[in-house]
Amino acid sequence: ALAFTTVKAQDAAVPANPNGPDIQFAKTVHDYGTIIQGADGNCDFKFKNTGKEPLILSNVVSSCGCTVPSWTRDPIMPGKEGTIKVKYDTNRIGVIGKQITVMSNAKTERVVLQILVKLNQNQLNKCRKKTVTPGTT
């Protein structure tokens, strides 16, 4: 006699490795606040491997070409830290929010980071108007 077993899709799902790597960010949002056009658009997202196996970032992508991430390509050992550096082009004007998606072999395979910035051209104009010629008041 033959016996057949039915396997449901949810039964076939592979559970996360409890000893696998895990990624924990110090922050997932960087708010530049209000800055002037052309200001420094660099920020860092620091993270730690809180798991028990090496953490590997397979890809880090931004939602726009004006936001360029660079990241640690070497495996991050358990208990060690890494950094994702983000350079934002501050020549755009307005209130802006961009996303950086981090993909890795961690238990949480995808983490979305955000940058927020308000670039107000009026501030730039005010800064230029405040220049004073030496000898005048």
C-alpha cells in the first residue's frame, strides 16, 4: 500500500535560523532638519550584528539618484559594528524624504532607512543679503 502525505505551503516555509545574524540600527531615520542649499549632505547609519553568525549586506539601494549609499562589504562578525554612509545631494529645494533599503542575510532580510531634509531657498537668499561691506554699518 502506498501512503501519501500532503504538505501545506505554510508547513514548507523555512523558519529563520535562531542562531543566524541579526542587524540592529542605532537609528533608522536621519533628519537633517532645515539646511541651506549646498550644505553637507553626509550622514551615517551605524548598525550592529546582534546575531551569532557573520552578517553580510548583499545590497543597499536608494529610492533616488540624489541619495548615494556606500556600505561595508566585508562580513560583520557577531557583536561587531558597521556603517552605511549616505551622501545626499543638497542642491534640491523643498521638503524631501528619501529611502535607503538594506538587504542582508539577517533574520530581518530587508530594513528601510529614511533621510528627511528641508532645503529652503529663502534661507540661502537671506544669507546672501546679510553680507556686509567692510567699513559700512
